Amino acid sequence: MSNRRSFLKKSAALGLGAFGADSLFNALHAQSFSEAEKLWNPASQDNEAYWSVIQDAYTASRSEVIILNNGGVSPSPVSVQVALEKYNLQAAQGPSYYMWRIMDKGREPLRKHLAALAGADPDEIAINRNATEALNTVIFGLPLQKGDEVIGTMQDYPNMIQAWKQRQLREGVVYKQLSFDFPVESEEQIVKAFENAITPKTKIIHVTHIINWVGQIMPVRKICDMAHKRGIEVVVDGAHSFAVLDYKIPDLNCDYFGTSLHKFLSAPVGSGMMWIKKDKIPKIWPLLCNSVPNSGDIRKFETLGTRSFPIEQAIGEAVNFQEAIGNKRKQERLHFLKKYWAEKAAKIPGVKIHTSLKPEFSCAIAGFSVDGLKPSEVDSQLFQKHNIHTVGIVWENISCVRVTPHVYTKLEHLDKLVGAIEQIAKRV
Ligand SMILES: Cc1ncc(COP(=O)(O)O)c(C=O)c1O
């Protein structure tokens, strides 16, 4: 029996998570997933029969538009959609009672569930609304002095760059940005670039685990190990790596981590998560203030005011769905889908791929360009003539069209993408 099959069986027997009697996953997907599991052949490269069951679990696989910008925000599988609807209908009966007295009780079990997925202690997990909120909380919460230095890159996400720049403007924190010419196929080169920028005043390194513009995987563990030897802390932006790469947050050896959950985890739009190493929690000031700002309780970061508890509670079904596929299998599939279209596109005259296709350096996201055309022109032709939704990227030294498949993406959709790129490159 495969490990996965025995996991499913064991989970079912214990009534845990995805297969718990009261989970919507159990009601809506468990049967088809169990059938799909029987189709899985670990020795085979072709498990399309298995993946077709996963695709069917997403209504987005039948969308009129082929969606290939899942890096921006992802759709949810049916169980998450139904959960959100169910909680919304319940809240509509009287939010002050159903949200604050009933759904509120679901937060601690959800924290444990997310912590299990992240391989973390639940007391290190705060639930919030997106990666911007999580990382801005860390950036503005760090007790830095005038003259303290922070190293980031020009290719980090704008919301975090702006946060660091605001600290520079208001408080005189010195924010330095490296610049990389991606793709880079040397982890050492990246680590060295950070190391060379360190001075005795460096306190923080900010690193984006997967660069959103082109999908480059950054060697976070090696950067953290190097930084810690020098007493420097590391903030990790995991918006594009969480529920994509098969890792546990503590394995990264970072100090602070933030992610959205509405990207690859497929949780409802407006869900995010922050992780802070336990002994660092007391010194981080909450962005949205709490009565005990220096507390070591991670919950001090959840004084977010009135917000949607239905969105928060439906995260649980997204975790169920993720667990049922498994992190490793999902990472391998996303890498396969990226390679599937990108290797074919690379052979088209006039087409350039902007991302390393090696599994160590990219997973779901890759970028391409067509000679003589701006990314926005390629993006609009893909949409207007071929009904394919991607995103044109022009940022610092990067100019490409970003393509992000998800587990629900069908190979025939990627074939259409490649055909469309061919026509655009040939100007037909
Ligand atoms: C690398 C990275 N970090 C953070 C974010 C912000 O995510 P959110 O808009 O969910 O806060 C994004 C969004 O695309 C991103 O690409």
C-alpha cells in the first residue's frame, strides 16, 4: 500500500482533518479522492487519471477563460466554496451571535490545523488577512534604531519594499536593496551577494522565498544559516512558497514568516498567516494594537477589528484539501505543469524563457517573452484572441509574461497556451 493510501486510510479511521465526519471535504471529495488514489501509480510519469479527479474538484477548471495567473490569487475547490457559503449564510442570521459566539470558537482548532500543515507550534501561528498584513506587521513591529541596516532586494514584493522605505523615511532605518539578474542557477552566488552586503550595522535580511515576478526559488535556508552566524535575523516572504514547496516553516531556520492563504492553498480571498519564532514574539510590536503589546502570546497580533469570520473558518477546508493531495505530490505536479508548457515554448523561435526550469530553482511560476513585443501586448493577445488569462510583468530589470498553473490546470489548457504563444510569435 502506498504511503499516501495508508495515510488516507489512517486519517479516515481516526476521523481526522479532511476525513473527519463533519468536514465538507469528507462529504464532497473524500469518495472521489479515495477512488483517485487507487489510480495513482508512483512508478509512472503519467498519473493524469488521478489529476483529472483533482481538476474536477475545482469549478475553475471549467471556467470560460483559461486561468493561468494563480500566482496572483487562486480559486478554491468546491468544498472551500461551500464552506464559505455555509458560514456566510450562518453569519447572516445574526453576525454578532454566529460570528462572535459560534465561529470564534473555531479559531483555536484552525490554528492547530494550520500549525500542523506548517510543521510549527500553534503558539507561533497568527491568522490574518494576507501576506501584506503579516509581513507589514513584522516590518513595522521590529524594534530597530536609526542607522540599523536592513538588506532586501529590488525584486521583492512592492508592499514590503514600501514598508521598509517608510521605516527609512520616518525613523532613519537604512534599507539597502540588492539586485539579481534572474534566472540564477547558483545558490552560492545568491547567498554570497547577501553576505557581501552585510556591515556591522546589519540587523535584518528580508528574503522572498519564491520571487513572484519570475518564480526564482531563493536559498532561504542557506541565507538564514549564514545570517544567524552573524547575529542577523531573517524575515521570509512565503507568499508563493507556502502550500507549493514541500517544507515545514521551522526547516527554513528563519525568524519571521508571512504568507497569504488565498494563493496556492486555495483558501478564500482575504486569508493569510504569520509565523514568528516563539522567543521573538514579545519584542515584536503589533501593527494593530493590543492591550498587552509586549506579550509573548501570538494572539496579540489578531486584534484586527471586525472582519469576516466565515472567510477565516473556511480556511480549514483548504487545509483539508491540501492534506489530501499532500505537499510533496503537489510540488512535483506544479513543477511538472510549469515544465510541460515552458519546455515546449522554449523551442518556438523568438520566445525566451526567463526562469530556470530546474526543480531547485523554480516550481509553479515561469516567465516568457516574445521578441519585439511588450509583455502587455503578449498578455492582451493571449486574452483577446485565445481566451487565456496571464499577467504581463514589467518590474525593475524584469520584463516577461508570467504563467502560473495550479493543480486544477489541465494539460489541454497548457497545449492551448503553447499554440497561442506560437501564433503570437509568428505574428499570425
Ligand atoms: C512575493 C509576494 N509577497 C506578498 C504578496 C502580497 O500578497 P497579498 O496581496 O495577499 O497580501 C504577493 C502578492 O502577489 C507576492 O507576490
